[in-house]
Amino acid sequence: MRDASPQTVYLKDYTPPEYLIDQIELHFELDEQRTRVQARMNVRRNPHSSADSVALKLWGEELQLLSIAIDGRPLQENEFVVGDEALIVHEAPQDRPFEILIENLIDPQANTALEGLYLSSSMLCTQCEAQGFRKITWFLDRPDVMSRFKTTLVADKAKYPVLLSNGNKTGSGELENNRHWVSWEDPFAKPCYLFALVAGQLACVADQFVTMSGRRIDLQIFVEQHNVDKCGHAIQSLKNAMRWDEQTYGLEYDLDLYMIVAVDHFNMGAMENKGLNVFNTKFVLARPDTATDSDYEHIEGVIGHEYFHNWSGNRVTCRDWFQLSLKEGFTVFRDQQFSGDMTSPAVKRIEDVNALRTRQFAEDAGPLAHPVRPEAYIEINNFYTLTVYEKGAEVVRMLHTLLGAAGFRMGCDLYFQRHDGQAVTCEDFVKALEDANGVELGQFRRWYSQAGTPVVTVEQDYDAANGRLQLTLRQSCPPTPNQPVKQPLHIPVKLGLLNADGSPATFEFAGQPHTEVTLDLTAAEQSFNFGNLAGKPVVSLLRGFSAPVTLQMPRSLDELAFLLSHDSDTFNRWEAGQQLATQAIFQLIDSIELGRPLQLEPIVVDAYRRVLADAGGDLSYQALLLALPEESYLSGQMPVIDVEAVHQAREFVKKTLAENLAEQFLELYRQYHRDESGCFDAGAVGRRRLKNACLSYLCKLETPDSHRLAEQQFRAARNMTDQISALAAIVNSRHPDQDDCLDSFYRQWQQEALVIDKWFTLQATSSMPNTFAKVQNLMRHPAFDMKTPNRVRALVGAFSQSNPLHFHAANGEGYRFLADRVIELNALNPQIASRMVSGLAQWRRYDANRQSLMKQELQRIVATDHLSKDVYEIASKSLA
Ligand code: TRP
Ligand code: ZN
């Protein structure tokens, strides 16, 4: 039970700040347990506020006040009050700007929530988004209050030789007692969530970038000494991102220095603090022998993401936290475009859609569904969601589709020019795009306010005599919490038609010849006509996944196999293969449930045989075509999820394909397997992806030959992609040397935290029978640590979110285990605890037995003493 019932914050209650703080000078005397903070703030009333109270409320939590003065006069006890969440000055000067000087103490070592100032390994660092600054000092902690920051850091010179904050370094010097100081000044006004400081024994990897206007920027990555050999890829990614944003959006970097610090303890991926990004080590450090190809890709994506925030987030920021997708959806869209341009747009799009459909669609269909722009929250940290980030990016992508690349760019130019230095709303973004293009996007705005994944159905009517096709599209959207009735959305539906020989058809639409069109589906039901057809075409709909919807279009296995062979749209070609496999798997699930023998349709085997023979030369794409839909994606399509049947049916398909196509898998494996050190270039990445996809099929054969193949690759690998892929194949099979391989991997990598995370995850996600017992043992492993989020995610997160078979064990042991961990984490790190609850949130999707077991655990969590707002909100909304 919570100590007090928590407050809900509503978007409709937004009012402008009553006061503004134009400038703040911060002075830190850094110490692990007693950091002394002095904040000198220039405050004035906000001329745009109509409020008339004379009180001044400053947010602050877990702070110890030492002194408070206004314009140099210390306040008397009766002039202010300090509570758990805020400090209120009863009567602030109204007739003039004034200065408040506050001194307080904080304890970074006790801060296991990793919000505010905390200790990570031996360095001190901060995390202020969303509302962590209030754990540093009392302040108007809201993003529409923007201030110029000057910061002085004082610390022991031996322990903290490097002292960093936002902006440019303005001075430094020595002090007595082996202490020293460094001063920083950020010339750009910013909300306090973008403040950062870092102190520690850090090595610096430096480079330079010359901007499009010829300015020379210093780039610096700070890491612990033993990691300096793992920064090359991050630096290269940063330079690529800086160039790409100039070329694609015309946006240039604005300070003389760009710093990135990598820390071991971090609640999320990374943070875009102005001029001083703080990153989870996972998204900085890479060396071919320690990081996989997909780690390299994620690093490139996250480095790009945080860099792009400098404009979409920092120069133009959010008015309030309900507008979070303004910066996150837009910046994810930008990082997706960037990653696509750096590697392969086709492959990147498939990966992004796959993630969206397996994870965000589930969120949107469950008890935690909320609009891209939420309307209410208890704890804002709970709204850094797949919906705000990934669906938000899809909404921006649809705007890009509707306006075209050039129109979208004009809109963005206007947005950045009009709102530079301001804190704005999603509405301001859409308005800028409208104004720049002279269009009206009224109905489109519903994507920001309406939750849930729309369903689009299709009816085809072909008139052979006149060579005409009529498509009738219908849209609907299921109810979500607090939104029982939905309005039709403006859905861009990209379409192409294929001739009977597989070639693209030219057709007439709206009086013009086309080979591809984007339909504007705006009504609940709408018909579209296509003429001038030589014969009945095969329809390729929702190309490139042009809208985040579920498309329901009944197709035969033959038609899907045809599209898999011929569709010129790379996304829809892959999608056809996914649908083909999905249908085959669901047929098998029916057989399992009816107790019938299992048999795979020959047409499926033939389709995969053709994919193995040739997929047009892009090996990464070929590997994606070979990947079967994930269990979680399949489960999302079942009325009542049957984890065992899904697993069994999917495994059966994989094994049957392996048996029927063993020679082809082996041949491709041999063709592309090299003993290579693992450089990150498109050719090598493609080879590894494809051959490792083949290896994972071959291991399903469980033959001594296939076991030997995997073990050889594991022992000989000189890059992490090959080593971990082989180990995964071993761990997910009945390989006799499994334990020995796991032990030797551990011994080899015990000094590399990020590799040991992989070791935990592999075991936590194994489908083999004794997995739960192993997970329990791993909790007691000396390398496990509940205070390190990456470790918790690697074990507890991976087991509960990526091992449906064992997490959903019918006896409820997985659920009990997770609830115990959530309760432990609640006291240490509410943000991480709350993220772990998501494993239980989907309880309504399972059978009655599992429902009641999961519900019971959620109820046990809600009844816990001293429950954080974070966990309370997620667990109670899951039960509602
Ligand atoms: N703004 C960060 C991003 O790039 C997200 C983030 C990092 C964050 N750390 C956080 C959000 C802590 C909440 C709490 O997406
Ligand atoms: Zn972001």
C-alpha cells in the first residue's frame, strides 16, 4: 500500500509558469556522501502568467536545506516552508526581479534510483530528465522554464581529475587540500532537465569535426581508462550524424565542444544534456571481439538520436511533459532515417516495423494504452514508452509520407526557425508543417490524441470486362482505457499492383497513370478505383508499412508465396513471407489444440527454398526473409495466448524447414562463413547475418554434425557476432557441451561487463527445460547486482520479457519470481522496478489459470508498503 494516494497530473490543467528563472549559477562541492550545492537564481514574475498568488513554489526532493536568502537577506523560519516535494516562499517580491540563494546538501552514494546526482562505479554523474534536477536543488523544475546556466565544480583532484558540465569551459584552478575547480558556462538558455555534470577519473578520446559553415568542433568521449580502445565506432557515428543532419535537415552544431560520457549505471539508453551527453556504456563501447554487429548498429542509432536532439529537443524543447513525443517521436524518426541511410533503408525499415508490431502494438492493445500525447500521468517516467517513442516516430513518418520529402523539409525548416529557443507543443509542430506547405492536417491530428492500433480491412472487386479494380477499405479502432469510442483517422495507404507474371502493373488512378500511389483513407469506409488493367492484379497494400495499423487482408498461401517472390516493395516482400509463415504456424497451432499430427504445407518449404536460392544479393535482407515471426508477434494475434502451442508450432516449422532444406542451409553457411576479425562493414555484416541464420536452423537438427559446426564456430570466433550466435545456437539446443561452452565464455569475458550481460541474457532466454532453475541460480551469481540496471535487464528483464515459454510456466513460478524482484527493486530504483512490471501487464491475454496467477502477483505488488509512484501507477493501471 502507498503511504498517501498519489496525484494525477492532467494536460488540461496546464498553465504557464508564474515565475521565470533567467539565470542560475551553480556551485558544487562534490563529495560521495555530502555534496554541497549552492544555487544563485535570478527570478522574476512571468508576464504571461495570469496567476495572482504571491507565493513561490520551488520543486525539491531528498534535499537537506542549509540556507535560503532573497537578495542577500536570509529568510526567517516563518517566511517559507519545506515539504517532501517542494519549498514554498510565502511572499516573493512582485515588483522587481530578485535573487534567491539556496544552499543544500545531497548524498550521491545513497542514490540508487540513479536520478539527480549519483555515483556510478567511481564517477559522479547526473540524470535530470524528466524531473531529476529537483533532487539536486530546489527549482522551477518544468521544461518551459529556460535558464542560462553557469556551473562551478569543486572536488578532490586525485579522485575527480575530470570535472565536466554543459557548454564551454571558462576557467579552472587549484585549491588547498588537493582540491581543484573548473567552471562552465552554457550560452544557450535551457530547461533544467538538460543540465548535467560529471566528475571522475576519465580518459578522453578526442577528435574534431568541421561544420558546413567551417567551424571546428572538438569532439570528446570520456570513458574509464580500460575502455579507450572501444570508442572508435562511437566517434565515427557521431561524425556521421553531424554530417547527416547538415545534409538532410540543414542543421549545424552550435557549441564549440561536444562531449559524451559513458557510465555503467544508467536507467535508460542515453541522455541529450546540452553539450554533455551521458550514455549507458552499452551504447558507446564497441570492439569487434566484444560487440556484435547489432550492438554496432544500436550505437550508431543512439549516438545519432542524442545528437539530433540538439535541435529536436534542445534548441526547440517541450512546453510540458505531455508533449514528450514532440522531441522523442521526431528524434526517433530522425535516427531511423539516419541509420537507414548509413546501412540499408530496406533492412532498417523491417527491423523498426518488426519491433513496433511485436512490442508497441501489445502496449496499445493492453491496459497501459495511451495516446502519443498522453492526457494524464501519475509518474512521468512511466511515459517514456514505446507509444511515445516508436508510434510517435510513425506519426512523424506519416507526415513525411503525406507531404513528401521536400514538403516535410520545408515544414521542419519553418518549425526550427519559428520556434528556436522556445518550449512548444505537438500542435506547434503540425502547424509549422501545415503553414509551410499550405495544407490542412486537421483530421491527422487525431493520431496524437487517440490511442489504440487501428484495424484496416480490405475488400476487392475486380471487373474483368472493364479492366477495373475497386478496393473498399474500412477502418476501426478498438476501445482503449478512457477512450471507448474512436473517430476515423487519416491513414496514408501506399499501394502498388502486380501483373500475373510478377511485374509491376501500370494502372490508372484519379485520371492519371501510376505504378504506385498513396491513398488517403479518411473515412470509416472508402472505395478506391483503379483502371486500365490488363488482367486481375495482385494487390500490394500498405507498402513500406505506410501507417501503424493492423492490415487484415485474407490471402491464400499461393498469393503470399507469389508476393514473396515478386513484390518490388522490399517491405511487403518480407511481409508476405511473414504472413506465409504466420498462417502456417496458426494451422499447426490448430492441429496441436485438436491433437492432430503436425504437417507443414509444402508450399511453405518451397517458398523458403526459393529465398535460400536467391534474394537479390542483399545478404542482411535475405537473413530477414529467413527469420520466422517471433513468438511474441504470433501471440499478439491470438484471442487467448497459448505460449506452449505457439512455441511448439514455431519450433516445428523451424525444424521441418531445417530438415527439408538442410543441404541449402549448409551450403549457404559454408559459402559465407569466414574466419574474420569482425570489421563493421555492410558486406561482412550481411555475410555474418545470413550464415548465422543458417546455423540457427541447422542446430534444430540436433545432429552431432550440427552440434560440431556450432561448437567449432564458437571456439574459433574472432568476433562477438559469431561467438554469441554460435553460443545461442548451442544454448538453445541439446548440445552436450553447453555448460562447458558457457563456462569458458564466462572465463574469457569476466572483465567485460557488457559481454557478461549477454551471458546472463542467453541463459535467461533459453527455451531448454531447466531455464527457470538456472535463472534463480544466476540471481545468486557473484556477478549479479540488483543496483546495476543493465544487469537487471539482462537477467530479470530478459527472462520476463523475452522468454514467454518459461516466464509463463503454468504453475506461476515465473510470475512469483518477477513480483519478488519488482518489490525488491521498488526500494532501490523505482524506474527500473516499474519497467519490470510490464511482464505482468498483459495478464488478460492468457487463460483463466494464468490470469488469476498474474493478477494475484500484481495485487501483491500493489499491496506493498512504501510503493513508489512509478510501480503503483503501472501495477494499479494493469489491474484496472
Ligand atoms: N531523453 C532520453 C532519450 O534520448 C531519455 C532518457 C534518458 C530518460 N534517461 C532518462 C528518460 C531517464 C527518463 C529518465 O530518449
Ligand atoms: Zn530521445
